[in-house]
Amino acid sequence: MGRLKCLATVLDAFLSSFDEKLKPSENERLKKKLTEEDDSHDFFDSIKVSKELGKRLILTETKLVEIFDSFYSVTANTIDKHAPLKKSCKKEAKFQSKPWISQGIRKSIKIKNKLFNFYLRNKFQSNHSKYKICRNKLKHISNVSKRFIIMISTSHTMSIM
């Protein structure tokens, strides 16, 4: 149902931009002809009215560009209103730029950071050694993962050539 409302809004905006470009008296006369409900209104009369409306809509290039620009802006605003793009935060963008950092590596980074903060609060040698061990393992795992991703991407590009 939401998509139909969106489409109806877009079409109304597009058609209203055409209505604005016509002279008000001609516009009212054409609407009156289109909405007449008498018996004399048959198929051929509606064809004449649609041809007359088509003749009125022959616009210069600049007016057509203006109409399209207004239509595009209304369409973009309607789509943004009903189906906005999900904006990613800085943290997500940072991890998306580094494909070798997996979900497991992210968890390890959080653990390493917690160990470091714990060491800063309680400056004991044992806390520092736990942090260093975790840091070194994490560094090794991330380097292996990075090499693996680079190896896969280069082999893929070589197979394409």
C-alpha cells in the first residue's frame, strides 16, 4: 500500500507541473471537457481532447528541463521520505573499508581494548602481560587475514586476465 501512495504522489507532482505550465483558462476548459458526463461524450471526443491536450504540452526545451527538474526533485524527496538510505556510522565505514577484519577479529579488538583499560586502572605487571599477549595474537591473526584477502583478490584478478 505504501508503494502505491508513493507512486500516486510522484504522478500527481509530475502532472501538476504540466498543469502549471498551461494557461489557466485553457487548463480549466480542458479539464471541463475531460470531466463532462453527458451522453454526447464518446470515444472520439476523448481522442480530440487528448490530442488538444497533447498540442498544448509541446513545450520549449528549457520549460521541459524545468519540468523534469521539478519532477526529479519531488521524486527524490518522496523516495527519501518513504524509503530512506541507511546511513552508516564512522565505525561501520571504517570496518567496511578493511575486508580482512572479520566479526571474530572485531570481538578480539574489543577484548584487547578492555584488557588495556583494565591495565590503565590497575597498573600491575600481570595485567600488562595479559594485554601484550592478546595484542600480539590479534596482530598476528589480522596480518594473516590481510595476506589471505590480498592473495585471494590478486589470484581473482589474475584469473580474469
